[in-house]
Amino acid sequence: MAKQSICMNRILIVDDEPAICQLGQRVLTGRGFEVETAANGKVAQSKINEQEYGLYLFDIKMPLMDGKELFELLKKTYPGSAERVVFTTGSALGAETEGFLQNCGRPVLRKPFTISQLREVVEEFLK
């Protein structure tokens, strides 16, 4: 199956916390976006291989394949898509992860975030 072309209105939320995925899907679908979710980087990888998204929200810490690994894979496989990644993360991070976030050049949405912060990041990024 050929990969579908990019749709800037399509968002992929990759997070192992079901509540985050459900909140993001409910809020962003209500704003007119098409939202898909994945519980980890492995599930997201198969979705990414099928189609491109206008925005990717990757949690840093997940089982099987974390957000850093998924981002590095995206950079190698679909470099243009890596430019559309926003990371989400809790506040308790090690020095290595903080260093990665500072050096990768991608925006970070810190958990716990509000609905308005989520909307603001997505709408700012996709305008």
C-alpha cells in the first residue's frame, strides 16, 4: 500500500497514557482536526509508514520505543516529518533527556498541560 500524502489537518498523538490520548483526541477533534493515537513508538511507526501527519505529538517516555527513538527513526526515514514533531513530557527528567530536548530543536509541551496549552501549541504550529 502506498503511503498517503501529507494532510496538515491530521495529528498523531503517541503516548502510553490513555487519558492523554483521549483528551487530545477529544479536544483536537472538536477543533476540526483528524486525530489518531498510538500507545507507543512501535504502534506509531506502522501508522507513520502508512501516512504522513501535519503534526506529531510524541511522549518522551514510553515502553517498547520511546519518543527519542521514534524521533531519530523519523529523522532517518522521513526527515521532513521530523520537523513537525512536538514532544510531551512530565517534569521529572534526567540530564540526558533534558539535553536531548534542548538540542533537538523541537517544541516541548510539559505535563500536566491544560487544554488551552494543547490547543495553543497545535494551532500555533499548524497555522
